[in-house]
Amino acid sequence: MARHSALAPLRERNFRWYFLSRLVNLSGTTMAPIALAFAVLEVSDSAGDLGVVLAAHSIPMVVFMLAGGVIADRVGRTLVIQGANVASGLSQGLLAALLLAGQAELWHFVVLSAVNGTVSAVNLPALAGLVPQLVPRDQLQAANVLVSMTRSTMLILGPTVAAGLVVTVGPGWALAVDAAAWLVAAVMLLPVRIPARTRHGVTPSVLGELREGWTFFRSTTWLWVVVLVFSVTNGIHEGAFNTLGPVLAKDSDIGEHGWGLIVSAQAVGLLVMTLVLMRVTLQRPLLVGMVGVAFFGLPILVMGAVPQTFPIMLAAVVAGMGVEIFGLGWNLAMQENVPEEMLSRAYSYDMLGSFVAMPIGQLTFGPLAEAFGMRAVLVTAGAAYLLLSLATLLSRSVRSLPRASAPDPSRAVEAVG
């Protein structure tokens, strides 16, 4: 992919403002997980309680995800994202204020995490479905790579800055930055103008639109096969890496700063692969994507086998490279093979299936570590993640799905298992 074509989406006014909005938003959201984890561990030094707070975000996100997809397709994705940004900014701002005032209690984390999870259920399908409305079809890979580059860069800086703030002035300030970023990002979406979709005939009911989305989902083999596997692997990652990881760091020589470096190292891998993908065109997006994402289990495996900062950082770099390949491959598969008017609904079914086990992982891995030992659980979880990801390639529809060649955005490619 030539340099001029890699930057071509930035010449599109709508995409340019969306890109800047995401840049500001990510500058805060990449700090939030580190800040939230160590803020909870300050209030309650328990992996189980951290799992409860994380699950409080995941459960409402899963419950309301399908409704979020319908809302995004019916109301308009830009408006939905703006409203979600404002709501997230206000809730994060309240939690930051409680922390800075020294008044935060565990139930505050649970309630405000649940608010953010509900907002995310509406926001994520809208975000996922917006890019094809902002650029021409032949610029989809370039647009997705630019957004990924922004995310990768912020993921390098955000966790390290957040860890520094946690150690020096406390996690409340990192959450305050996140709150401000949500609100500024909402304002920066105001110049984005997308023509309203023209509906022909009677507008289907919400249930009717959900049925349409489900029919497409279950009849598209590559889609449901990948989502089925991610329904398990995401639960593993949330329980092993995001729940047990900070506890392992806090109770070992890794420490809060080391954990921030590990998370940032994963983002270095993301950024390196993003730069590669600016020049390389994916032809079999899911084949290379699922091979790449298998390496996301590697840091979990190394955490259990060699719980030291540097080896885990190396594994995290490889994992970041792999997951970046998957992220681009998945977005191209979805954006090129799902009708535009159904895209947010399709993403909502994808996210529902992919996220459904996340609260289970968040709630169970703490007790599992206490029962069987943290390192044994981490090694088992990392190996399972890798094997399950590669198992998707047993489906011909996954390993052989090509790039769509036709420019018609309403064409849906039927996948055969």
C-alpha cells in the first residue's frame, strides 16, 4: 500500500474529524484500565473484588449490546457516539472526583462501572459501523489502519503515563484525564455530517430488525465460527490477563510500573504491525488474522511460566503484532461482506457473542487462582487461548474468505462451512 494511498482517508473531511475525535478519546481511555485496577486494589486488596468491578462493566454491556446495535442503525451512528461520549465523560468524572476526595468505596466502582458498561453497549456497535460511511470503499483498509495506528500509539503512552500517575499522585487524576477526553471527543464529532439513510416501505420494528440481524449472523459461517471461539477466549483473557495480571504485578517484583510497561509493550507490537500493514494488503483476512490472534495467549502463558517483567514484555510485543493483524482482518471481513444498513447490528451480535463470557472470566479466575495456584491457572489459560484460536482454521469459510472485490456495499458474501 503506497504512502499516498495510506493517508488518503485523511483527505475526507468526515473521516478527518472522526480520526481526531478518536485520537483525543483514546488519550484518556488507554489510561483508564490501569488507573481503575489499582484504584480498586487500593480500596480492597482482592482479586475477587477487582473481578466484581470489571464484571459490573461487562454484564450490562452484554445485556444491552443487541439493543445498542439496533439503536445505532436506526438513530444514526454519529449521534449515538456523541451521546455515549458525554455519558461516559460524566460517569468517569464522578468516579475521579470521589477518588480525589478520598470518598470512593467499592460500591461506587460497581455502580459507575455498570453505567459505563451500559453506555458501551450502545457506543461500540456505532463506532464499529461508522468507518464505511466516512470513506470510499477502496480506502477501507487504509482508514482502519490509521485508526489502529492512533490506538496503538496511545496504548504505548497511556498505560505508562497512568502507571506513573498512580504511583505519584494517585489513580483519580488518570480517570479525570479520561473524563475530559470523552467530553472533548464528543465536541470534535460535531463537524461530521452523514446523510440520513433513506428507508423504503414500512420501517421494521426493533424485534424485526433483531431477527434480520440474527438471520444474517447464523447463516454466515465464518462470522459465527469466529465469534463462538471468541466467546471463550475473551473470557480467558479477561480473567487471566486483566484480572490476575494486576494482582500478580502488585504481589511481585513487577509492580504497578512494570505492569504499565507490559501493557505498553503490547501496544508497541500493535504499532509496529500497523506500520507494516500500511504497506501490505491483506488477501485472506481471517486466515492470517486467526493465526495472529493466537499469539494473544502468549503473555498469559509467560506470566505463569516466567513471572518477570522483561519476558512478559517480549511476549506482549508479539501478542500485540498478532492482534493487530486480526483486528484489521476482522474489520475488513465485516465491512466488506455485511450490508451497510445492517453493519451495526451484525457487530452487536459479534460483540454479544464475543463478550458474553467476559464477566464469567472476571468473576471466576480469582477463586480459581486461590484454589489451584495463580501460575498454574495462567499457564493453562494461555495454552487454551492459543489452541482455541487456531481451531477456527478447521472451518474452510474462515481460512478461505477472500477480500471482497465488488464495489457494491449492499452485497453480502455468503460463506460456506
